[in-house]
Amino acid sequence: MEAISVFDMLKIGVGPSSSHTLGPWRAAEQFLEELETADLWGQIKHIKVELYGSLALTGIGHGTDIAILMGLSGKDPVTVPVELVQELPKKISLEKRIYLKDQYAVPFDPIKDIEFRMSEMLPRHANGMRFEVYNDQGQGLYDGIFYSIGGGFVMKEEEKPMLGEKGIELPYPINSGADLIAYCKGQQKVASDIIFQNELAWRNPEEVAADLQTIWQVMLKSIYRGCHTE
């Protein structure tokens, strides 16, 4: 079983849903990386995205289409200005053009080129999506199937589901609430002490404190923004 850090669960990113928003955003980013590795930029003249199952059924409400546009545009969900999440999709829809990775202009109409396959499901997970690119003659150049499996984690069609990291040895492996309670009783510690010791498998104490502080500041800013904007 993979070990999962607190920071795998407390992710900074654009919502409202880790599986319907952040996951598709990350999938679009990964697809761009694959296109770059395949050295296809100069040949791409059209891109198409298909959303299946739950992503199709609730995608509009959870901003899946917006996340796809932002990811394909090369924007980072952790650092992107919130205002741009509203402005850029409108610009793409108006101009009928998207700049892949913020560099390569390709004709793109979100209404036509993002398909919501509401009655179809890909085989491995309810949150499935397919990205396809074509040349100027309409021939397929490359495609990729991705699944958003929760918490912002993404897997490819051919991959095994994995939420954390293999090979991480935790001093207190926790697979259930009962495990955590047992450690607390046995070590005479509170839950945060046990979890902090586990986090040291990934980071030193200063990094844990700094990363938690970053998440806390983002939470505070989100609360402030929500209370001071329409």
C-alpha cells in the first residue's frame, strides 16, 4: 500500500472539487507534457476533449470544462490568480482559440471541442477523459485517456491506481482510525504527534511547518476573499 502524506490530502488548488476540477486540470497538464515529449507542437492544428461518466454529468457545475481550458493553457492551479480562472475561459470562447502551454495557438471552440458524453463511461473509473490532437488534414496525431481518481490524483489508462508513494517507510503506518487510536494510546501521544512523526518520512520539521503555514495562509485568504467579494 502507498503511503499518503498530509500534503497529498491538503492540496492547494482551484475548486470546487478535487476529482472534478483539480484532477482534470492536472490531466491536461500531463497531456501537454506528453505532447512535448513526442515533439508534436508544430504539427498540432486541432485539439478535442471528451468527458465521460461523472465528469460529463456534473462537469459544468464543478468547472471541469474550465479546468481543462486552464490546464491546456499551461496555468498552474496552485499559483494561478483567481481572476484569471474567470477571464481566460471567456477569452478562449470569444476568440475560438487556445494557446497550448501559453505558447502554441490552436483553433478551439469549447462548445464544440469539449464533448460531454453523459451516457458513456470509460472502463476503469467514473471520472474518465480523453484528449486528442490532430494535424491540418484531420488525422489523429496523439491521444491519451486519463482518470481523475480523487484528491487531485490522476492515472493513465494503462497505469495502476496510486494515491501516494511506494517505498516510503512510516514509523506509524495507519490504515484505519483504529490504528491511529492504538498508536496514541500505546505511545501516550495525541494524533497530531503521531502524524507529525509520519510526515518526517517526506520532509524535515522546518519544511513541515512552512508547508502547513502556506496552506493556512491560503485558507485565510480564501475566507477573506469570500467575505469581501460578490
